[in-house]
Amino acid sequence: MICLAPLHAQTVNDTPAGNSAVVAAQAPEEMTRKISNLVDAGKYAEAQQLTMGLMVAYPDDQRLIKTKALLEKLFATPSTPNATPGSQQGQWTANASAERLSGEDKLDYNALIELARQSQQNSDPDEQHKLLMQFMQQSAEFLKRHPEQMLLWQLRAAAAIGMVEPMDGFEAGQKLVAAGAIDSNDPALQQLLAKLKLMGWMDEQNAKDLQSKADEARRQQAETAERDRKSAERAQFTFPAAHADGFRYGYGHITIDDDSAVYVGSDQTIHLLRTDMREVKSACFAWACGLYFTPKSGRKYFMVAVTEDAVSRRQMQASVVRPPSVLGNAVVSKWKFVSADRKTLTPPEGK
């Protein structure tokens, strides 16, 4: 989707300083201002005609040259929902432009055009989708008050195609057809309608069926993304660990999530509930420093964070032991335990 660039900002004040010959060859300021006003009003064909006429008398005016080039580029862009220059039928999109709006409505209209432009220019897919969602939501509210604004319906149709929203595309297509879009000579508009037709979005029932499929696909995608997120988070909070069982160590992994900690090792599997935990306390035996997980029952489970190599070799030595803070930080992050003293973590007050 290509949106309208603010051409008026580039049609004036481009005079090279200190060059009196160039100044003498420039078009009158009131005429360049008129071009700017035409662009502001969405009358691009008229702005182009006036620019071409002035260039006959002022062929070296750099402001006119730049404006001419920008307008030609605008009309040459096939995906721009715009009126075809010189075409009376193509002017149908401009008859409900911002010139009929005033005050806050005109400001809202211009903001929507700018929002659509930003979404088109943004290269980040997530940010672009966010901007398009914002445009669709805000333009829907605006069009309830001003359903005659055909340019917004064109932009909504293009956005619906990009976002795969068949019913939004159907609604926009129906509004465009009702306004006479089928008889327009605008190739960009005809291409837009052809896309809606080929996608099956011009038929209401077909659009509803396709919308249901699109919604289901998005639901499944969201569920997959959530599973992947949880899996990644689980992996982030899974640590190689050794569990002291009497005078021997078992080796495995401990996973700390929001509600519990689960140790699965060569010796046994241990489930520790956050709500059943009285405290978590660091302790050292020679060079083996770890954490005591103590449930309310009073039984203690001593866990030592180690390297993955220690788990595979099932060997305990000083070089494989990691600091107690490896597990302690996870307890603080996931369980929101607080420090009771320099060695002890306890549940937050009232929890």
C-alpha cells in the first residue's frame, strides 16, 4: 500500500541563497502557494496542470521542477489509490477529499493518511502490522461519521489485503463499487478491485467463509507462538543441577516456573510447590555451595547448580560448581521471593 507524500512541503522555499538571477526567474509566491493548497486539498491533477502551465513561463524554477517530478512519480505509482490525471472519471476519488472537512475532522483525516503512510514505509513486519491495526481501528470510527471519504475506503481495502481480513476487504469493496469505482479510469483502483475479486472478497458469503478460515489460522498461530514462548521460557529457567541424597549426589536438571520447581535426576524426581515453600537458603559444604529448598514440612532438598558436563559425566568437583545465585536469581524472578537476610529467601509478606 502506497500513501500520499506531503508534496506541498517541497514546492516552496527551495530558492538558492544569494542568486538574484534565479530569484528573478521564479514563479510568483502566490502561485506556488496555490499549488500547495491544491495538494493539501487532494486536487493533485489540478496541481499538476497548474505546475505545468507555470513551467512554460518559468522553466528554470527549481521549486516547479521538483513539484512536477514528485507529482509525476505519484501518478506513475500503480499501487497508489489516486485519481488519474486529466481523467474526469478518475476525479471521483477526490470529490470527497479533505477539502470538505474542517476543524478536528480534517485533522483526524490527515492523521489517518499519515498513519497509513507510516505503515507503508515501515520495514519492520510487527511494527507495520501494529500501525495497520491502528489505522483500521481509527479509520472505522472516522468513516462512521464520514462514509463518503473514498480514499480511506481504498486504503482500508489495500490494508485488508495485506492483513488478510476478508470482511474488511468486502466492506471496502462494496463502498467503492457503490461510489462508481467500476467506471473509473484509474488503473490503480481497477487493480485494487480486481484483487478483491480474484481473492473472492467481493462475495459476502465467500468473504465470511474466508474470514472464518483466516481467524482460525491466526488462532492456531497464536497458540503455537504461545507454546513456543513458554517452551523458550522453560528452557531459560532450566538448569543443570546436582541433588545431595545423603552422602551421594544425583545429577539432572531443575526447572523453576511460576508455581513450582521440578528436579528430574538420575536419583529421583522432586516436585516443589511455591505455595508450600517456607524458605530457600544458601549453604556451602567445602567447595560445594548450593541452595536448601525447605517446604513447610521441614524436609530439606539441597540443590547445587552445576555445568552440563557435570550432569553428563555425573561427577562432582569444584570446577563444575556454579554459584548459588544461578538458582537464587531464578527463585526471585519466578517466585518473587524476597531476601530475609544475606543467605535466605522467603515468600513475600502475606503470600
